[in-house]
Amino acid sequence: MTLPLQLLVENKCRDLDVPLVGFAPAERWDYPLFDPWVPEQFRPRSIYPETNTVIVIGIPVSLPVIETSPSIFYYELYKTVNNLLDMSSYRISILLNELGYPSIALPRDGYGSISVLKENPVAFFSHRHAAFLAGLGNFGVNNMILTPGYGPRVRFTSIFTHAKINGGVVMHMPLCTHCMRCVTICPVNALQEEDYPAGLTDKKNCTTRSEELSNRYISPCGFCIKVCPVGEDRIRYKREQPGIYDESNQEYSDFHNAWDHVRYYGRKQKK
């Protein structure tokens, strides 16, 4: 008995240790769900005209590692997750091609470098919007996709395929608690206290900070991601106390000392 295509892809993700996978029919991009919406040239069929379904995969980034940010620890894990995403999406596309469904894997970024991003602050395709349309989560004030399992601590990429696969249910009930911790902690005041997209990140300030951290090998920033209270991973790691990120709070000095140790190391120290 031949397994349904959706189940085959889900099983492949399980084999690849990819915990999040969703499916979004390409026509979902044609119906605006908020303003501004994804411009036509950034939609799947404008990039790969034969696309019928966008498969979105996500790999989480460990919360205790993000807590050390900015650090060489988070920098290295970020690279690892990116590499796993690229390899996994490629292998899924190969599976689909072998089954007779022409498919292509997209890179997890698509903008070149941070210096390029400063001049042109967009990628050629938004995996965040794809994850939203695939039912994996929805946008928070921090401009990130929040997921039930990991909050915003997930990296995504996509596969475009000819195959027609039923889409996941779009998650309209907001996961964001509007606690505004992301707004308060941002070191460059890049966020506003409004729902996405009204509170859209000040991309220039955010990217400039990322470039500075990248030059010291301790990017990305990660502040708005680590303080977000959403996600079952907080229960798993026993990180449910918001006061843990107040580094003047002596109750959590063991954590702060550990983070300080990790932050000291990297290939370049700030003078």
C-alpha cells in the first residue's frame, strides 16, 4: 500500500530529525491576510511558476544557548541549524523528485550577507510568511513567527513542489501575549508596541547591530527571541520565570555568571 504523499514527507522529516513541517498551497499567497501583504514578485509562483505546494520545515534553536546571546555559542549553533535546514530541504526535494513530483529546495536565507541586507533589507522569499500560511504559527510583536512548541526560537526554510498536498490550518488565534518584553529589551529600539505588521522591525537598526556582532563572531543578536514567554520549550528547560533575564536580579546570578563566561569568548573581543 502506497502511503499518502503528506505522510511520506512527514516520515522523511522524522528520519531527518526535523520536528516541524507544514504545507501551504501556492494559491494562499493570492489572498491578502493583512496589510502590507507579500508583493506578487515574492510569491511562490513568481519564483517557480509550477509550484502547487510550499512545504515548510523548521528546526528549533535551543533556548539555553540563545540565553547566552550575543555569544560565540549561539553563533555556532545558528550556523549548525542553518546547515541542517539546507541539507534537509534538499533531501526532501530529492525524495519528491524521485517520486515524480518536480521540486526545488530554497536556501534558508536568500539575501547574500548582512552588508548586502543593509542595502536591500529583504530576501527573495519569506519563509516566515510560508510558515504562517502552512499553519505552523503566527506573527508576534517581535516580527517573528511564534510556534506553540518553541515560541520564536525556530529557523525555517521551504521546498517548492509540483505535488498537490492539503494545506495546514492557518493559525489565526494570536500566540503573542503582548508582554512587550521584546520591545523593552531591544538594544537598538527596533520594535514598536504594535501587532505585526504595524510594529514592523526597524530593519536598518536591527541589521546594523547584526553587522557589528557578526564582525565580532557573536551574531545574531537574539534578544527579542530569548525573552519571549511563548513556547513549551520554556517548560522543558524550566525557564518560566521572566526575572531570569534581569541581570541585576541576584536570585539568578548562577545563570548570569554562566552567560558572562560564554560571552567573553569568540575570535574577536570588543575593545
